[in-house]
Amino acid sequence: MTEEHKAKIAGALRGKPKSEDHKAKLRSVIFTEERRRKISEGNKGKKLSEELKKAISERTRGERNPMFGKKHSREVVESARIRSTGVEKSPETLVKMSAVMKDKWTEPDSVFATEGYKKKLSEKAKERFSNPEAREIASEAAKRRWEDPEERKKISEAQKAHSSKPEVRVKRSFDSKERWKTEEFREKMKKAQLRGEEHPFWKGGKTSESMKIRNSTEYKLWRRSVFERDNFTCQFCGSRGGKLCADHIKPFSMFPELRFAIDNGRTLCVECHRKTPTFGWKSSKKYNQE
């Protein structure tokens, strides 16, 4: 068959819809294993020019992509996973892939660096993982990785190497501080905290009334006020700073009306606090005797 004849046949068939059987037949005839092997061997070592790469990208972008609006079936995903299992990439290939991805995400003119694209990726990920089937696939893949000791070791070493970089530590610290400055983030974290019956250590509300009071905001303000009045100085030995206690002159348990009275508080260090006649069980013994 001459090239002219091939061109005529191609022109006649161009634009005409083909049945699935016809497509399958064409694939079996045109893309035989032998032909694929020859194409692969012929393309080894060849590099596409930047113009050709751009042209191919333009031709297969958006609705022109044959996979536009479609999703691979679970069988196809599993088949691809099995084919790639055990195939190790050379260090040179890994370095090249890393460099390409870094360029994509750091170049100012790159579409990957725009906030719109990042937001789009985030929304797609949320949509994908809202599907129970997708979550199950991801969960199974993660379990397979963690079941392999060598894979766990690789992940651990990679995370340690990344976290040990000074620029990464500085960025994480800065990002964390900036997040906590916003009222929205603080409110979000407050709501995320498990309280009451939702907490895994909930035991039916066994917390004593005394502990509830001592953990309250009012009690913390009273304690702080006593420290500030006494300039964070022990009223017995005169030591300043360190581990301090806000001591109730008249015991907390026996004089509930004086629990938040600043005049009934004094700043003591731990050692001096233990020597007071009202420390712990000694308070009830003293007042019972009186």
C-alpha cells in the first residue's frame, strides 16, 4: 500500500464515528505486542522538542482529552498498580522528576503556582474523598504500604530528612504562629476539641466540684491576680519566680465564700506551701480541733 493510498483511506475515514468493535479491532491490528515493542525501542533515547511538547499538550487539553469527564474503573487502577509494583526508578530519574515538579510549583508564570489552581486541586481532592469507594481504595493502598517494613523505613527517613531542613522548621513555626493569630483558627480549634461525652476518656461526669472550680476561668484569674499583687514573690522566704502556689489563707474547702477573694490569697513557693498548717488534710484537722 502506497503512502498516497494510505492518505486517501485516512481522509475518507476522518470524522466518521467508529463502533466499539471497530475500535477494538483497530487496536488489536495496529497496536500488537510486536509493534509496541518496535515503537518503544525506536523511541528510546529520543527527546521531544519543547515546541512539540507544547503542541501535544494543547491538543490533549480540556475537552479534547479522550479521558475528559471520565474516571478510570477500579479494575484499571488496580491493574496499573500491579504493573508498577516492583518497578524501581533509577536515582537519576527520581532527581529529574523531583526537579520538574519543583519547577512546576515554584515558577511564577506556572499555572501550578497560582492560588486558583491550588484551590481547584483542594476542591477536587475533597470531592474525590467524599466518595466511599475512593476512600476505601486510598485506605487499602496506605495499608499495603505500611505492611511493608522497608516501605515504612523509606517513609520515615524521607520525613526525617525533610523535617530536619532549617528552612522547613522555620516555615512551620512561622505558619503555626500566623494561624493562631486569627480568631477564626482559634475558634475552629476550640470546636475541634472533644469535650464531655464526646471525649474518649469520658467517665460519666465524675469530675469533682472542686476540680471544676479550680479549672474555671474565674479561678485562674484569681490565681493570676494574687501572683501579680505579690510580684511573683514567696511571702514567707522571699524567693521570686520558680514554681509558685496561690495559697488560700482560710482553706478552699471550708470557706467557699472566700474562694475568689484576693485578700484570702497569698503567694508561696512549693516548700513554704507544704509547711503551712492548712496544707492538704491538715486544714480539716486544725479547724476541727478549733
